[in-house]
Amino acid sequence: MVALFILVPFILLLILNLPFKFLKATVAFWLSAVLFLIQPLLILTHPWFTWSNYPAGLGRFLIFKLWLDPLALIMLFTIGIVVFVSLLVAKSTISTEKRSFNFINLLLVSFIGMNATVLAADIFSLYVFVEITAVAVFVLMAIEKNRFAIEGTFKYLVLSMFASIFILTSIAFFILAAGEISFAGIHNAFLVNSNIILLNFAVALFLCGLFIKCGVVPFHGWVPDAYSEAQSAVSVLLAGIATKITGVYVLMRLFSSVFVLKDSFHNLIMLIGIISIVFAALAAFRQNNIKRMLSYSSISQVGYIVLAIGCATPLAILGAVLHFFNHAIFKSLLFVNAASLEKKFGSTDMPIITGLGNQLPVTSGTWLVGLLSTAGIPPLSGFWSKLIIIMALFNAQRFTYGWIALLASVLTLAYFLFMERNVFFIKTEAAPGDRGGVPFTLKFCEVLLAAITIGAGLGFPFILNSQIFQLKGFLY
Amino acid sequence: MTVRLLRSVVGLALTSAILAVIMYRLNSPLAAVFELSVCSGLISVIFITTVSFTQRISKERLIIRRKERLLRFLYLPFIIIIAGLLLLRYLKIPQFDLPQPAQVTDARVVLWSLRHLDLLGQAIIIIAGVFGVVVFFKEPNK
């Protein structure tokens, strides 16, 4: 009943919009929270939902051609956690009832879109649900309707439109060359090799679109404005999972298991990855706003995932998948921290907010966990995934890439420590305008995500052996 | 309602209708039907509904915008058409051994059996569009 991952949130979306007075933001919040939390819990007990005895009659509407494999399981798990956290952040940061209700509905739409993206079994359905996620995210980004949010949305919208043109054109060429749109059919077309020029041209177009969606250098122009100007809960959603699913997951899925490519494509992907890692890390140094610094950090971390996908060995793909998960968690944590700062002081500009360590012990402590994990410091989760990626690069004889990726981690640590020192530890006489305490839901999200980061790091060997390698079909 | 926005919507509907004719001439009647019904019909209705929520621009802002700003790009369609004709005339496309296109099946089979996930996607994206209209036009500005 894999289709339930799409149908249940869709039915909830319809129910919430029935004309009954009791269906308000509070009811929507609790129903959505239960739904988002159930998904990762279901994934942890995954064997049971492969049940396929559909009720007669109704059953034929539930039979979609979906593809549930270990990679999709990990993605569904990550989606559930990050969307749940985004919902909790919205509870504290969106004050009006009507806006909160609209936010929850759009969050449900993006949740459906992301779930269906990871379950899609053909390239056209994949595209349709990527666009559904993107449309929901566009509206969410501009939900506060201030000038800067709309500017960020517009930039993302325009660049996303170009990405969609490239992707749709490439899908047309795939249909022409392969005769069908299923992943299996396209993979066979590569193996048969008779229309390889057309297929490679389609892949090149697809790659252009995906790089824009991923937000890697030099297609990253929309990322800092989009991530930093959006409402706090939307920043968590966008940076934590939405752009990762619509860009990085699609790259991972297609380039590791569907397309069969020459080394030139892999080298190009690796080059874009390494440039993103270094350029974004250096650009992060120059930022005075916390959210903008986190945006550049996000670009840099996505560069690690893209680098590993380009390397394309089984160990590199394992590293990419694990770093995808780890990045979703620790980046969401850092954006929740930024939301706490914004909630308490009304700003995320570093010259304004300094010396907050004593005032925000939970935020400063979890911030430290997030930054150390981002920088790849043991024993946190980010250390393991980065280690696997770098090991994979060295194993594949890509020594230059490996050394640059290793040194870039030092850059990451440097700019984060700089930020940590300025925001939390410098003593200052100027007191920022205090707007009250940080709400419990924000603290809860910070502690939850920090606990996952620490737990995934400390228990990594156990998780790898008992969970990841037990997923049959993952990497072998 | 703003007249110029309506002209854009009507232009879009006309373009979709012409595209539907082209698709029919290329032996894709199913695609032509969907193009006509969805793009010329449904999308135009959604656009007109959205335009009905807009307000007339103020005279001050109207003065700031130059009327001839679009006339600057009048040459673009001609360049695209001429470039297309030149490419058709001189570009030598290599021969490809393309697979045979799939047999045209009944629209009901396509809709309810083969591509019904796309139907769900369409419904969801329309819902997202409706929420977009509500968020942008029904809520008071911050």
C-alpha cells in the first residue's frame, strides 16, 4: 500500500478544506503533526506496509506504478522528520489563524509532492511532482508578502522556470530515444546504445535543469535570497528538505541507477560539486546575516553530495545518501536556531545580536552541535558521512578532489566558529531588543534535531550494520 | 479588471488553441484534446479568476512604467522564426534509429489506468494554485 504515502495526505488536505467551522488551524495542526510523525515511525518498522491486498473495487484507484526501494525509504524517513519540524516551527512563528491554516495546507501539498517524487517510477511523474513541490514552496516563500520574501520567491521562480524548460525538453528527447518514460525503459535505452547521441544530449539538458534546482555554483544565485528572506518555518522546509528532494534526490536517483554515462559527465558533476564546496565556503565568511551564512553553508554541503554522486562508486553513493540525511537534519537544526534568534530579538544580523550564550543556553548548545556536525567533527553524524565521501574519493583515485574536500571542512569549521563566537560568546554592552522567551516548540525542535545528530553519530556503526546494510537492494 | 492582463490571458488561450491544432496535425489527437481543454479552457478560467482579484495600478506607478518597454522586444519573434527557418534549411540532423511510437490507445485507458497518477498530480497542483490565489489576493498585506 505504498500509494497511501500519497493518498492519505491528499485525503487529509481535502478534509481540512471542507466547509465545517471546527476545521481550523488548531485541528489542521494536530492532524498534520500526527501524519508527519507517523511517516518516519512507519519507515522504522517498514516490512509491514508491503501488504498488497487491496480492497476490491476501490483497489484499482490505489494501484499506482510506484517504486519503493531502500533509497526511497531513507528519503521518506527524512521528509517526515523535517516537515514535522517545519510544522512545529510554524506553530511558534506564524501568529495569525488564517495564515497558519494556509501554511499547513501548503505544507501538506509540498509533503505530497515530495513523497510522490521519491516514489515515482517514471521520469514524467517525477517531473510532475517536483513541480508540485516547487509550486507549493513558491507560495510558502511569499506567504508573508514582504518585499524581500517576494524578491527571493521571484528569483527562485524565474530560475526554476528555466530549469523546468531544460528538464521538459530533455524528457521529450528521452521519449524520442527510448520510446517510453519509465526508468527501466530509459536505462535499457542506454544499454542498447543505438541512440546514444540523443540520450547524451537529453542528459546534458537534464543536468542543466538539475543544477539550477540543486542550487549549486554557478546556478546558486537564488539560494541566499530564498533561504534567508523566507519565513522561518519555510526556511527550515526549503533548506532542510524541499530543494534537496527536487534537485539532489533526482540527481542521485537518475545518475546512479537510471542513466549509464561516460566519464566526462561524471567529471563534470564532480567539478561542479567541488567548485560549490569551495566557493560557497569562502562566500559564507563574508556574510553578516546568520541565515545568509547558513544558505551558503547549505550550498557548500550540497556540493559534497553532488561530488559523491559524480564519483559514482558504491561507497560514494552510500556517502551521498548518508550526507543527504545528515545535512537535512543538521541544516534544519541550524535554521531552527536562527528562527529562535529571530523570534527572541527580531533579527538575524550578527552586528545586532551578540553575546547571547547566557540568554539562550538551549539554542547556543544545539547550535554548537549543528555546526560541529556540519564541519564533520567526530563523533557527530556529519563526520561519518563526510569521512565516507572522502574515503570513496581516495579509493577511486580522485586524490585532488579528496584533499580539497577535506580542506574545505576546515573552512566550514572556521566560519561557523566565527559565527558562534560573535553571536553567543562575545561580551557586549549593547543589549538587543528582547521580545520575550523562545517558545517551547522551538526548543523542542532544537533538542530533537540535536539528539538525532548526536544519536546518529554515536550509533553510526550500529545503524549502518543493523539498518542500512539490511536494506536489500541498496547498493547491491 | 485590467484590460492588458486580459489580453495576455486571451493570447495564451489562442496560443494553446494553435498548439492543439499543431498536435492534431502531428497525429497526436489525445495530446491535442488535453491541450485544448486544459490550457485553452481550464487554465484561462483560472487566470481570469485571478485577474478579477487585481486592482487598477495607480497613476503614479503607471507613469513610471514606460509604455514602449515591450516594443523594444518586438524584433524577438521575427529573429526566432528566421533562426528556425535557417536551422531547418542548413542544419544536418544525423539519422537516428528511433523506436516505433506506442499505439494510440483509448483515452479512457490512458486516463484511468496508465496515467491516473498524473490526474492526481493535476488535482493537487490546482489545489496549490487555489491556495496561491488565496494567499496572495485574499489575505491582507503585511
